[in-house]
Amino acid sequence: MRITDLLTTDTILLNMKASSKPEAIDELVGKLDAAGKLSNRDEFKQAIQAREDQSTTGIGEGIAIPHAKTNAVKDPAIAFGRSADGLDYESLDGQPTNLFFMIAASEGANNTHLETLSRLSSFLMDTSFREKLEAAKTEADVIEAINAKEAEEEGDEEPETSSAAGKILAVTACPTGIAHTYMAADKLKATAKEMNVPIKVQTNGSSGVKNRLTDEDIAEADAIIVAADVNVDMSGFNGKPVIEVPVAKAIHEAEDLIKKAVNKDAPIYEGGGKSSSDSSDEKGQRKGFYKHLMNGVSNMLPFVVGGGILIALSFFWGINSANPDSDQYNRFAEMLNIIGGANAFFLLVPVLAGFIASSIADRPGFAPGMVGGLIAITQTSAENAGNGSGFLGGLIAGFLAGYLTLLIKKALEGLPAVLDGLKTVLFYPVLSIFATGMIMLLINQPLTSIYTGLFNFLENMSGSNLALLGLIVGGMMAVDMGGPVNKAAYTFGIAALDAGNFTFIAAAMAGGMVPPLAMGVATLIFKNKFTAQEKETGISALPLGAFFITEGAIPFAAADPARVIPSMVAGSALTGMLVMMFGISLPAPHGGAIIIPLIEGGITQILLYIVAIIAGTILSAIIVGLLKKDLRKA
């Protein structure tokens, strides 16, 4: 199938009127719809926007390739648009975009269609081809330029060799597997050819894996570049220098990547997504640290949510309903408390430590991490009885276990190959658990004193200091809406909750509820400043905010971070500050509106909590509404 079977004169716009990204998308979608290519225009537009929310398809050099694969497409098609002056499409290079190819692939598109669409993406890497499109005077000129390019490629096509001696290997993959996957592959191949470097590139596209790397390829290769925005199977890359980057970097920084690969300037891959060094530079080391920390936090959260809400539910029968000696005692409430508190919540720190360690050292790190985390919360002295060193000890235990395990693995590399089978089942667990356990037993008492002292200090804060802390905790919840900063503030709240202080988690939860609530309110009040799709997203963000799902505001933040994020931080910070000033205590770590009745202090405190959330929501909504541009004047 030729590209011009999908791109026809009735899907070409040589003089686009759009002056903004939303208008460009709407104009191209309208062209496809008018040509009868779509079964549901709104649904297709939503799919296009969903892809843009993941990362912009403005790839730079004046090109944008918005694309989607959805049942809203009746017939696979391509729309071409050209803007004389160019417009801001949030391109990766920050420059105006003037050439647009909107790819509409049906959910059941066959391989022939997908290969045709991907071929177009490859053609756009050719500067002379783009110049012909820019110079085209009629729709027929565009068709002629594409047909000529296809004929040229068919004549020049050479089979790619499967031998990889002295070669650089690469794998490219993007979320939809239609455009960026193949553009990155072609850019790497073209650049490698200019540099006289042999290369073989595997593409993980919608139509399947093409040019698959063989075991022989991998064994003989000097280094491997993985340019992907989705998970790629790297199980066969052990022992090879591997460079991992987003797919867009292969399009824009191909030469630098190939130079690094040729010089083997990359960490050695050791399996499970881990390398012998997180990075050779400081930035990479920080990224590695956060990756390990977030692995622990994300795996801990189900225990937090499930256990915390079960504990909170037990309080409906009274704050002492789980105590058999209390007049409030209820057997069902006690069972809820046992499941949520004595078990799920008890595992928070060990799970945190275990998954931090496994992120660093793969599976062998999990057991020593769990044991180290358990020691952190159970080995306490008489004067520091309670929760031990808590989350502080868990964090240290996780990193300690992970890096000790890596050290042990390194030390045992020289053992005879006949003992390889014993390493994972005997040597690694015995030595790593012993080493982690001994060190944790030695340091846990001083860590417990530090942890206890820290929370005693926080509990004794008052006045302006308490308000400042609430402002920081609340603001952090809105900085990246589910990212590392958000998770850090939330984890702090959980740690305080685990230590018996219910105020900080109240501030964190209220601050996290504000962004989606504020964006929903803003779309209702400032109707002329949001597109129809954004208004629909705003309506759906309201219940997400009510149930403490901060991520409901991400589509707005991704589309307009400069205006949305500061606005959300302002409102969340105000809410966090008010919650701390009001002294509101909340015994549950998640749930949003459904656990507000559990706030300690009765109806007055409940109303103050709601007031704090409303105040932050209104502030954020007004700020973002004032900052956004009026679409009628755009």
C-alpha cells in the first residue's frame, strides 16, 4: 500500500487558519471528519489529545505528527496541513511548527496500513522531502512529492544485514508505535551511516517487532541504545553497555548517542532494569536515587490505602472500638483494626525497604531489604519503645540492603561457574541478610532516637512555624501531582500518621485534593478559556479531586504547565497552611471526601477542613482562570 492511498487531496490543507495547538488539532480532525474517515469526531479528538498529554508530537524542525489508534476511525487515513506562518505546537525544539501530518489508524488496522503510516514518519527525516512539501502550490504537488519519495526509497532500499560484529545495536519504541518509533530508527541509521558506524535497529511498532535483534547480534555488539517511552524487553542485554533514553532523544541527539555507544560510555546492564552504575554523572545518580525511592513508595501505597482506610472504618464504632477493655468495643471493628493496623500498616516500612533494595539489586535485594525494614520497626529500646526508627530506618535499610547486595554479587563474580546455581538460592540471601541485619541492629537505636526526636519537635511546633510547614506540605502535593515531590510530601504524612500524629496527613490529603477540584471549577467559571474537551475533562476531574486523586489535574498541567502548576501550588499551599493552623487531625491516609467524617474534634473541625479545601480550590481556580488566554481572542 502506498502512502497516497491514505493521504488524498480531500485530506490536505495547504493554508491552515489555526494559530494555536488546540485550533490546529481541531482543524485537522475536522478535515478527516469532512472526508468521511471518522465514525466519531469527538472520540477521535479525545484520543489525539490523550496522546499529546503523554508527550508532545511536535518533534521539531517544523514538524508535528499527531496520531491515534482508535475505534473512532472508520477508514485509516492521513491528513496533511501546512501553516504559512507556523504556530506554537509545544515542539521539542521550541520552534514554530508549520507541517502537520495527522495519522488516523483504526483499532483493527492491519500491518499493511501500519507499515504505510510508519513509512511516512521515516520520510519526514529527509530535509529535501520537507522542502518539497513546503514549496507545494497545490494538493496535487503534495501527492506528487510523496509518490516521488516512495519511488526513490524503493529504488535505494538495501537489505539490512543481521551480522553485528563491531556494530551498535538499537531498539526504538513509542506509546502508539506508529510515528516516533520509526523516525527515531531512521535518524539513528542515517546518522550512523554518515559517521561510518555499523548499526542495526529493532523497531517495536504497532505492527509488531521488526528487524529483531538476535542472540548473536547482542553477543557481538559493542553497545546498545534503547530509545523508548514504553517498557522494552532487555532480558538478553546482560553484560552489555546499554544507553537508555526517551525516544525523542534518538531523533534529536542521534550523533551524541552513537558517539557514546562507540566509546562504550554507558553503564553495564545487569538485568531487571538495573545497571552497574545508575549514571556516570551527578544528574543520573539523582535520577537513580529517586527511581529506587519511588519504587519503594509506589509498592507501599496499596498497604497504606487498604490498611489505613480499614483502620479508619473501625473508628465508626468509636476511637477505642478495637480495645476489648473499652465500653466502645465492637468485635467487627477490632477485626478491621487487626487487618488494617496490626498487619497491613505493620508491613509499610518492611515493604518500603524491600522494594527500594530490589530496585537497586533486583530480586536478591528484596529479602535483606524486608528484613532490614522489619528490624527498623521492631528492635527498640525501653526508652524508645514504639515504632522504632520507622520510615527513617526503613529508607536507610532499603538502600543499605540494595547496595550491600550489589557488593556481595560483585565479590562472588570470581566463583567457579559450577557454583552459579547456588548464588541466588544460598550465597546471596545468607550473606546479604546477615550483613544488612547486623548493621541495622547496630545503628537502629540511634536512628530511633533521631526519628523520635524529629517527630517530638514537629509535634511541639506552633503558630507561624506550623503554618509554614503546612504551606510547604500542601504546596508539594501540587508540584508534580503524583510525581516524586508529591510522593515525598505524602510519604511524610504517612510517616507522621504511623508515628501517631494525624495532622500532617490531613494537610497532605487536603492539599492533594485541590488541583483536580480547582481545574474542574475553573472550567465551569471561565468557560471561554477552555476547549470543549478541556471542559469535559474538568467535569471528570471534580469527582477525582473529591476522592483524593490528584492525577486528575495532570492533563491540564501537561498542556499548559507554566500557568496551571503555579496556580495549583498556590491553592494547595493555602489549604495545607489552613489545615495545620486549624489543628485538624485525620486518622486515615486516603479516601478524600468519604473519610472526612472521621476527622477528630466533631462537626466544627469537619467544617473547618472543608473550608480549607474550598479556600484553596477557589484561589487556584481564580489564578488559573486569570492566567489562561481567552480562546475567543486567540
